[in-house]
Amino acid sequence: FAATILLSLLLSLTQAQQDAVTVTIIQPGHGPAVTTSHRYSSHVTLYIQNTDGTKTPSGWSTRTQDGATVDAPFAFTPGVGLITGWTEGVLKMREGERSWLGVPSEKGYGGRAMGSPNSSSGGFYIPANSNLLFDIEILGKEEEVVGRKSRQDL
């Protein structure tokens, strides 16, 4: 009986780990922690996390180095109009940080495909039930990032 309970507990823990959002720091941030109280500016490239551990570009990036036509930061407020996994992940980050954000399908788009599978249309595509991997850099609070850019243009 104890072995059955232990096995059940281990299976539950394994499932919980598979459903967890992961944050792997590429470059630490030295700013304040991200909160739901602000709108942030970020650079993002989205990949599909394959079952063999490799990643496939989804076609969506805000960085020219990853295929965007211009560097165009993405502005967001945690918890507003975002997938659950994005919010959970960025709330573990700091301003200035660049990280890999791993989002299981259940906390991403689940069974819904997003975008267009026709890559020649220039858009992005996320197949249904995809685990997602974001390369995300939190540039800072949107109003502060825009203010810095405006001063640089003077």
C-alpha cells in the first residue's frame, strides 16, 4: 500500500514539473522585479519546443537578428491579454534580464493552433498542443524605455 502511495506521489510530482513554467537566465537583470502594476517593453523571439529538446522558430520575433524587419519591442502588462505561462514566467524576472521562458502547452495556447501554417505568407505559426520557448529580454517599464529612446534621438 505504501509503495502505491509513493508511486502516485512521484507521478503527481513529475506531472507538476512537466506543467511548470521554467525561467533560465541568459543575462541577469539588475533592475526591480517585474510586477503586475506596470507595462513593460521587451524584446522577444518565440520558438516551438520540440519533444527531443530542439527548438523550431515560430516566425515571431521583435529582433532583427532573429528575423524581424525592424527592432520593434513588444509592450505588455503581466496578466492582461497574455497566455498564463507568459505571465507566470515574467513575474519571476527582473528589469534588464534576458531569459529562456519555457511554457508547457497547457499554459500556452493548448489545443488551439495560432497563426498561419503557410510560411510564405510571412507570418508566424504555432501548432496546436505546442510547448513554447521564449527568448525574452525585459528592457524596462515602457514609459522609461520610451523616454530613454526619445532623449537619445535629440
